[in-house]
Amino acid sequence: MGDELSKALHARYSKRAQPFGLTLEELDFKNFPVSHGFPGIPQKAWLRFPNCAELVDGEVFAWTAKAAEVRWQDGPMTYRTWVWASAVTRRDEINSRTLGERTNRDSNSQ
């Protein structure tokens, strides 16, 4: 088995375990209150798993001054994980689209 295939398989099976999210002590909600937004902001986020890290596509609906809660999918399963704000960046392909293009419009706004 090639080195690249071995790394890909390792990442895939490691990802089946829950990622390491931030603890309540690290989040410190008392001093860093949570803000919420809708629709979610499309992001790429680094998630840490046992023995590996993976860059995933996700959305952020909640954040503090120093952290973001990323919603992401692994196959049919949807997860939410709090990560440091520095682990999250906006997806480039979304930056050029307007809010109306990112959301489903109802019949009254067409």
C-alpha cells in the first residue's frame, strides 16, 4: 500500500472518532458571550482527531471573540465542534456571492 493511500485511510478511520473540541474552561462563556447568526457562514475549519488533523468544509452559526462552533458532516452524520477562531477561515468560493445568493429566497422575494 502506498504512503498516500495509507495516510488517507488513517485520516478516514481516525475521523470516525469524535474530534477534540474546546472545553468549557477554554470557551469561558462568562467572559466571552456567544453570538449567533443565520444563515450559517460557510467556512473551512481545522479539526483535531486522535493522531491527525483534517480541514473540513462546514458552517458557523455561533461564535465568541475567540472561538467558533463549526457544523460539519462526515457521511450522513452532522456534527458540531467548538474550535479556536484561528482554526476557521471563510470558504473562498462563497466570498463573492451576496447574501441573497447564499440563501433560499421565498416566492415574495423573487
